[in-house]
Amino acid sequence: MKKFLILAAFLFLIAVPAQAATTDYAKDIAKLKSQIASLTAKLADLEAKATQKPSPSKEGTLSISGIEVRNTIFKAEGYGGFEIEFIATASGADIYIPMTTTDSTRGETGVSYTLKGDDFSGLQLSKVSCSTKAKGYCKIKNGKSSPITATVWLTPKESGNYAVQFTTLGYKVGNTKEDLTTLKLNKKTETLYLW
């Protein structure tokens, strides 16, 4: 960009009409040098701004441990419950996990899952549980740990073999409007025969 500005100034000097040859070139050259210096400074400022990385509004991480999956058949009713439980630990900032799952109608998904086994048709219900809640979120305070449980209940219209694959956990660092960050879970329950 600097080379372009210098070349433009040079071409301007060459293109000065012949009648201007009697004018004071020293003033014109000084003026152009001043303009080039000003543009060069502006260019350097813009380049510096373009290479700066935006600083995150909050820095924090979430780690999970002690992951367990389990399931239960409710024989009298013929439906099954599929569950994942883990310990969530916040570091550097408070962490907020939406109390929602894949079958939720709310925009953010805390625990994502897919159904495995036979094609499912029927009723799906789910719940995310935790000890500290904050307006639809499980809140884990900075430096603290908390158990989180997500349960999916399936009541099929037709008998079949079903399982749940818990895929990801979505969370926010701080109580912001930023997009969710995700952690992979990739934990599958045992397959249950439901009727």
C-alpha cells in the first residue's frame, strides 16, 4: 500500500502541466510529502487494527468428569428412561448450561442426543437437572463443581429396540448472549426393548 501511495504521488508530479513548471515545485513537493506521511500513518494504524485479535469478554472453561450412562425400563407402562450424569467444573468464570435437550422447543440446547436402534415414533420427554439453577440454566460457579443429569424418556407407539447416544454438551462462559460452546460427550446407553 505504501508503494502505491508513493507511485501515485510520483505520477502526479510527472503529470503536472507544462505551464505549472514555473510554480514553486518545492512547495508542491513538501505538500505531497506531508500528505504521503499522513496517509502512511493512517495505513499503519489500520494495519495494526486489522491484525489485533478481539479479546474475549470472559475467559473460562468447563471440564467434565465421572461420566455415567444408565437406563431403566418401566415395565408396567412399557416406556424407558435413558440418562447421562457427570460432574461439571467451572474454571476462570461462571458457566451456564441450558436446561434443555435436543427435543426442546427453546433455541439453545444444553444436552444433545440422537436416538439409536429401530425407527422411533411416539412420545419423547426430557429433563436436565442440577443443584444450582439460574433462569433456565444450570449455573456452575467459578472454581466449583456440580453434578448434572440429563434424562430422556421414550414411550414408543410400536415395540422396538431403542438407545440414546448423548452427543454434545452446550454451555456459555458467563451469563452472556454469546453463542454456546460445545463439548463432545459421545456416550451411548444400552439398548432397551420397549413396547
